Amino acid sequence: MLFLFFILICSVITNYSNIVTHFFSYKDFLMKQFGSRVQKLTIDAGFTCPNRDGSKGLNGCTYCENDAFNPSYCISHKPVKQQIEEGIEFHKNRYRRAESYLAYFQAYSNSYAALEKLKEIYKPAIEHPQIKGIVVGTRPDCLEDEKLDYFAELAQKLFVSIEIGIESIRDETLNKINRKHDFQCALDALQRIKARNLHAGAHFIFGLPNETPEMWLEDVKIINKLPLNSIKFHQLQIIKGTQMEREYLENPISFYPFTMDSYIIYIVDFVERLNPTFAIERFAGEVPPRYLSVNNWGTIRYDVVLQKIIKEFEKRGTRQGVKIIL
């Protein structure tokens, strides 16, 4: 089985290197999927999480403050349809080439409700003529089989992606950041997602307490074997008012201090070892500086960071998966 996996990866690397210079981007994946430019619209549908409402806990993940990540049009008290319309107008000005959109249900856990309630929430997006699919950001412990069966049925009509926050493969870290689930929970969710032929995405954070770049370069061997279609990375950002801010101020030595330059070197090291079949959606996070307790990167936007990462790939003459280790 391992040998077959190795042959598959080698074949993908060979074919892939003739198509994309440095990495398999999510933008290229969407272009191939839809044949034209497609843009995500972030939606806050007013969900919560099981470790916020008392089901598993009350305080949420120690780093979490969703307001720091939401665009201005994305406000939970606005109806989903209104957020879609305002999002389309926003992106028309910023991304003039976009012809259609994906509704990205992003804030908190967007499958954490009864199935009938979920159908009601998703309906305005599913019925909108410019929406070609939905992306459901959620936790791995909020994906019961009946919900995945519904998503599989929906995927017969439009694109459906389930994006789960894994954050770390290390259970001691997940416990430390108050995730209230272990890595096995994420593995189980991904297996059930792929059993239904749904697009699977995952999110990881680099810089969580007591983890180091050396650990992550080992962890990639496990990540490479996950049944994923797309992947998203963020450097840890310490947000004002969070439990993690208090922990950082009390014990900063337990956090790896990424500067922008050191992160760029690290992320290229990591991607050189990353499964080349994974479409990379983001290499880093971007939070308005007013939310940050610790700001090592100044006010530089993600587009600039991305160009620096591409330049590092070019400098090395390297690409995603070239140093993959099985």
C-alpha cells in the first residue's frame, strides 16, 4: 500500500511540475473545477461551537476571536441573502474577473445545528443564481453521518466542500488550546467525508504553544496521508482579549517567535515536503493590526507575503512535494 502511494505521488510530482511552477494553488483548483474565476464570499450565519455553548465547554479555543477574521459585510445579524449580495458587490470592486462565487460559511462551527435548521440556513446560498457551491467551515466533532449524507446529496447539484479545523495533529496541543477533541476525531471525520466523495479541506496553525518547526516538519509525514483535497495554513496570531494572549504574556518562551522572514523560510521548507495533490488555499493568516496583541509583521498585507513566498520558491528553484518523505 505504501509503495502504491509512493508511485502515485511520484507520478503527480512529474505531471504537476509541467503545469505549475512552484505549488498547486486553490485558485488553480477552482479554475479547473469551474472553468472560470470563482471567488469565495465569507458568511457569518450566527453559529456557535460546542465548546462555547456549554455542550463541551464555555470559553472556546484559547486563540479564537472570529471578529478579527470577518470582512466588513460579514455580520451575523444580517440575513444570509443580504451578506451574499453585499459580498458580491464588495468583490466586484476588488476582483473584477470573478464570474461566480462560493458561499463560505466561516464563523465558528457551521454544521453545529439540527439538520433541518442547517437546510434553512444554507437555502439562500444554494438558490442564489451566482453561487456555484458552498464551503462549510466546521469542527470534526460536528459532522454526524446524517449531515454528511445531506451534503453528499447536495453535492449532486453543486460544489460542496467541508473544511475542518484540525489546527494540530498533537493531542497535547489540542488539549492545551481547549479544542475539546483529539486528532483521531479529525481522522474519523475526514474518512467519513471522503467515503461520500465530498471535497475535504483542512486548516492548520503554526506556532501553537510548545510546538516547534522541527516538530511540524515531522508532522507533515502524517498530514500527507490524510484524505484531503485542499489545505490552509496560518501562522499563530495572538489576538487581544483571548486566553492565549494571557498565556503568551505570562510565558512567552513557550511560543515559537516567527518573524515574517523566518516564517517565509519555514513555510517553503514545509511545502517542499507537502503532498503535491493538496491545493494550497492560504500560506498565512491576515488580521487587522488593531486586533493583534503581538505584531511582528507590521501592516503588510497577505498579497505581499505571498509574493515573498513565491520569490523564496524561485530563489531555491523548488516546488511543492519535491522533498516529500514517506
